[in-house]
Amino acid sequence: MYHKLQYISQGNTIEKQLYNIHQALDAGCDWVQMRFKNQTTKDTFALAEAVKFLCEEYLANFIVNDNLYLAQQIAADGVHLGLSDMKIDEARAILGNTKIIGGTANTFEDIENHVKNGCDYIGLGPFRFTSTKEKLSPILGLSGYVSIIEKMKNRNLKTPVYAIGGITLEDINPLMETGIHGIAVSGMITNSDQKKKLIQQLNEKLYANVIV
């Protein structure tokens, strides 16, 4: 089963991205989604190569945000596709069955489509307002997750769901009680000056009810 904590990278330069990703990995994060928007192809490729090397060193999953062909080119573990990106089934045809394909969702209908098309996990959000992402979809709040996860259970849809968008440490217990699989966070880890302690606290909450 997939790790319950995803780190979505931040930084406007290769150096800043690498610094933030290295810090997150060093603090115990074992899933990195590289998000490097509006950059040159050359810089994005250079960063992806370096991040792949880092993730291999730390035995962490490495997912590329949006850029399917880059994920294919550097043999990343997979790709995460937004609602306006390539369709999941098209991506699956290109990447094959061994790669992880995640999809962004804001509604139950989004999830139904993703699952039908062979998505491996869902990034469902936003939980609350976040400045990390432009063109934010409607805010779900806790009640939105409760409603959507309930519909998934009724339809017997078991694809792992990650909550995303402005999540704090205090949100994790109530969010996990809805039945989600885990969380995807960015600023919370990037901006922390005690990353090791934070990731330990996050994992304690995320895995609190898991029987090993």
C-alpha cells in the first residue's frame, strides 16, 4: 500500500526545489511529488534528474506533477495529473501498468471517472484555501470529505484518497476519521523549521490506527 504522506515540492528555482526536497527526504518523507510550474523544459528536466537520484538514494517514491512525458523520459515512479491535464486512460496507455498514476479530484464524479479509467490514487481537495495553487477548485471542508468518502463506500470504490489543500497538524485526526488514506502537503513541510519532528508527528497521526 502507498505511503500515507506525500510531499509536494515548492521553489521557483532548481536550487530552492532541490534544497526543499532534500530537507523533506532527510526528515523522513518517503514520497515526493515534484511540482515545478512555468519553467523551461531544460530546467525542469535537470531538476527531475536530480530529484530522481535523491529519491533513489532515500528509497522514496518519485512522482512528477502534470508532465507525463518527462515522467516517462526519466523513468520516474509515476505521474500526477490535474483535472485539465491528459486523461488517466491515455496516460496509462503510454506509461503502462507498472507506473503510479494519480489524479486530482474535487467531486465524487471526478473520482468515479478516475477510478473507471485506471487511476491508482486520488488527490481530493482543496480541504481549505491554499495559496500554493492557482485556479483553486471549490473548497470541500471536512463535510465535503465525509460526503464524498461515504459515496465511495456505497459504490465500493477503494482507490486510496489523499486530502490536499491547507492542511494543518490538527486537521489530520478528523480527516483520517472520514476514511481517507493519507494527506499531500507542501507548505506545511517546506516552511517548518523542525521538519524531522513535524514528519514524525504527521506519521504518528496518519498511522495511528494501522495494524502492522
